Amino acid sequence: MKNWATLTAVILNLFQNLKSGTLKWIQGDNPLTGVGSIAEMKRFEILDHTADIGIIVHGENLKTLFENAGEAFFHLITDLRKVRRRIERRVNIGGESLDRLMVDWLSELLYLHDVENLLFKGFKVDSAGEDGLKATVKGEPFQEGVHVIKTEVKAVTYHQIEVRQENGRWRAQVILDL
């Protein structure tokens, strides 16, 4: 009698847990009629989801590499055909490694975009190297109805950052957090 009471209690507990979703029935259609087994329901799963995008930029020299990186960055953000060169900002970044300089350059452009609501189309780098970067960027404020934001960039990352010279040309790879 005791074994039947224990078995009945276990079965009732199983069905209550199945009903509440704590347990999941697998390998069968119906826990009452199907053949299957009971497995504990997962509490969570980690999904591989990349909310990032990368750009690879090329240039004949460091100046054009950084200019092209600015253009590629804003090409991701908006339709550059609709951006006019109405205002100008100077960007000065202190000396550091080329990898860090690239991240800081794009981060400064992102800051101007986020804080001043600016979109840039023209990039003129006067100097770029381990002693720093000096540039002038031209664009205009975002205007609803004129401009479209294609991609919201949250941050410029150091993940897989690479600035190097190969075969006499410069190449940079940058990953952006979306």
C-alpha cells in the first residue's frame, strides 16, 4: 500500500510539473497516451548572436585610410547621397598606436553623431600616424524627412582591430557594436 501511495504521489507530481511547464515531455505526442520520456525543462540557453558588423578599409597611405574609414562608417549609418557639406568640425587625436588611433577616430565621429546629431560626408585628414591625427570633417545635422538612419552604431570596438601595411597599401579592419 505504501509503494502505491508513493508511486501515485510521484505520478501526480510529474503531471503537475508537466502542466506548469517545469518539466517537458519529449519523444512522444501525449504524456497520457504516447510513448516518451520526461526531461527537466531548461532554465535558459545561451544563443550565439552577433550584434556586430565589421568594415575593412583600404588606402594608399594612412591619410586616405582614415578618410576612407570615416566614409565607410557613415555609409553604414545613413545614405550619404542625402548628406550635404554645410558645417565643419576639426578632429584632433593625440599620438598612440595605429590600432588605437583608428578606434579613437571612429569613436570621435560616433560621439559627434550621437551628441550633436551630425552626419558627415567629407573627410580630409591632414596628418595621421603614431604621433596622432588631425582632420576636418564636413556634414550637416540630421533632418527628419531628409535623412534616414540605416544602422545605429553603439560603439567602435577593439575586437579584431587591425591596421597594417600590406603590399605597399594600408588596410584596416574594425568591428562595430550595433
